[in-house]
Amino acid sequence: MHKGYFGDYGGMFVPELLMPPLLEVEKAYEEIVPTKSFQDRLNQVLRDFVGRPTPLFRCPNLSAELGFDLWLKREDLAHTGAHKINNTIGQGLLAKMMGKTTLMAETGAGQHGVATATAAAMLGLKSVVFMGAIDVVRQAHNVHRMKLMGCEVIPVHSGTQTLKDAINAALRHWISEQASTHYCFGTAAGPHPFPLLVRAFQSVIGREAKAQMLAATGRLPDTVVACVGGGSNAIGMFHEFVPHPEVEIVGVEAAGTGEPGCFHSAPLNVGTDGVLHGMLTKLLQTKEGQILPSHSIAPGLDYPGVGPEHAHLQAVGRARYESVNDSQALAAFSTLCRKEGILPALESSHALAWVLANRETIRPGSQVAVCLSGRGDKDMGIIAEAEAKGLM
Ligand SMILES: Cc1ncc(COP(=O)(O)O)c(C=O)c1O
């Protein structure tokens, strides 16, 4: 593999002013992350602050109904309610060791912003979060959480005023503040080394899931499933299983409303190769290379690009990427609430919806492990709106 590439995808497509901070992060990733002292400190914080390991839970009622074992990797039970904290703790610790005083991030749904503000508060760092002005209004609850933890939330008024524009603003800000600031990128995307760095901190999900599955059943899962926004919970779940060809790997993108011609958020299903946010990957774009707006009922899946490693795993046939629409995700959300007493994030509901939609084709008796990337409390406003519109 060429450095920073996954097959044909990845790279560092950035203005030259961004090369010094990226090379500094690359050096820290190579020289600090593998050390015993860093790993010991990381594992201690993941255990005592984040609450790891998260359980691998076999759904008793749905498993009986479906005829195969449905397992959930419970990232919803991690501190702050989603997998995002695994990454922000890792990058926060690294930033401290690099001598930085500020953790900066972008956020769309606000989960990564909350996780960044949380890690920064615990580690004694300042936090600054860029957020599209529309998302600031849509995700007011998470904005409030960030501010309570001392975070400066900067609304971005350019472009579509959502995640894509927040990333652009954060990258620009980093150019001027690189001496004091680490850019804590929120997903396994962006320019090298972020896809590798975020994978390094999220792969704890799959490592734990593999050990837990072996302890519970004596074998590996037949299928692992995760939703794909930028791709961090998915690569975290998948990475450990990639070398095991007998384990089927399924990523699930958001098909939006599912109506013909509607906006969606499924670049691996319907996108084309192009460059965005410093990486070559699959994108939603016009023939002329203009980025198309994305849509999903799950705010954390609403992104027109995807991490380059997923584009590669798809290209080489090691993983397949499917999509489910908003109403399938809402139905899966309700099913998990009623049947198992777990209120999942709308993002995670997409992964579950794929399993429910494919129940007929999944071999009876098989073991299916779904990454439940987060809890749904943040989505209560969207759920209430969907109920009012008679969508569920
Ligand atoms: C709960 C949850 N799951 C999934 C995602 C999607 O991100 P990623 O694809 O990086 O895991 C998000 C993003 O905010 C999220 O909050």
C-alpha cells in the first residue's frame, strides 16, 4: 500500500499550508500511538472513564423470532452514548502528548462535538467545535451539552450550513492555529493520516466483539453489520474481521426517503470517484464534480462522502455496502424499542434495518453481530416529528 492509500483511495489532497500539521499528526501516530505508555494510559481511560468494554448482547426476543442469533455491540452504553468517544479520547491523549492545548473538531449531529468537548474537559484542554448553522438549530440539545462542558461552538454560515461546510471551516481554522491546536477529526475519513488514526482508536469495537463472541459461542460471527456515515463505527467493527474471509462484512448506507431522484446519503451505492476534504473516495457529485446535497433522517449519516478504506474494501470485494431508507430505519428503531427495550440511534437503526429486511436470506442458526453505534435519546425530536407526520 502506498502511504496514506487504501488501494486506489485515500491520499492527502490538501493545500500546502495544511501539510505541516498533517505531517506532525502522522509522526505522532507512528511514534507515540504504538508505545506501551500511550496504550496503557488509553486503556485505563477507556476502562474507567468511557466504561469499556461495552457488552456484546444477544437479543433474546428478536433472535427467537428471526431464527438466527442477533448480537448487538453496545456502543450506546459508552460514556456520552455513542462510539465517538473512543476516538476523541485517543486523539485527546495524543494531542496532550504532542503539547497541544486545544482540541478542535467539526460536528454534524453533535455527537462528535459532545465527545470532543467531553474528552477535552476531562484532559484539561480547551475545545472549539465548528458546526453548520442549520445543525446548530437542529441539534440544539447537543449544542447545549457542548457548552456546558466549556466548549466554544462556532456556527458556520457558508454553503449548505451543514457538516461538509463545518469541515471546510475547521480545516481553514487549523491552518492559522496549528501551533496550539490538534484537529480531532470525527470519522475515518479526510486526508491521511486521519483514516488510519481514527481506525486505530475505533478498532477496539471489533477487537472486543471478536473476543466476546468467541467467549460466548466458541466461533466467529457469520456476519458483521454496521451503518456507514463517514465510516468510523463501521471500520472500527470491521477491521478485526477483515483477515477472516469466512466472516461476511456488510456496511449500510442511508438511502434517504427512498423516492426516485430524492437526496440520499449513499456514496458507495450510487457515488463516483472524486476528491473531497483531502481524500480520494466515492462521492455524491455532479458530472462536473459539484458536491450534491445529501439527506438522511439520521443526522450522523448525512454526509456526501465516505472514508477511503470503505471504498477500497468495496472495490476489492471484501465488504459489501447496502442501503436502507428512512422509513425502514424508523421501523427498525421501533422494533428494537418494543422487542428488546433498547432505544437505538437512528444511525444504528439503519444497520439493524438491513438485518430485518434480509431476515429471509440469513441462514437459520447463524450469528449476526450488529454495531449499535449509539443511543437514540438525541433523536427524540426527529422521532416526535415522524410520529406527528404518521410515518411510524
Ligand atoms: C450514533 C452514531 N452512529 C453513527 C454515526 C456515523 O458516523 P460514522 O460513520 O463515522 O460511524 C454517527 C455520527 O454522528 C453517530 O452519532
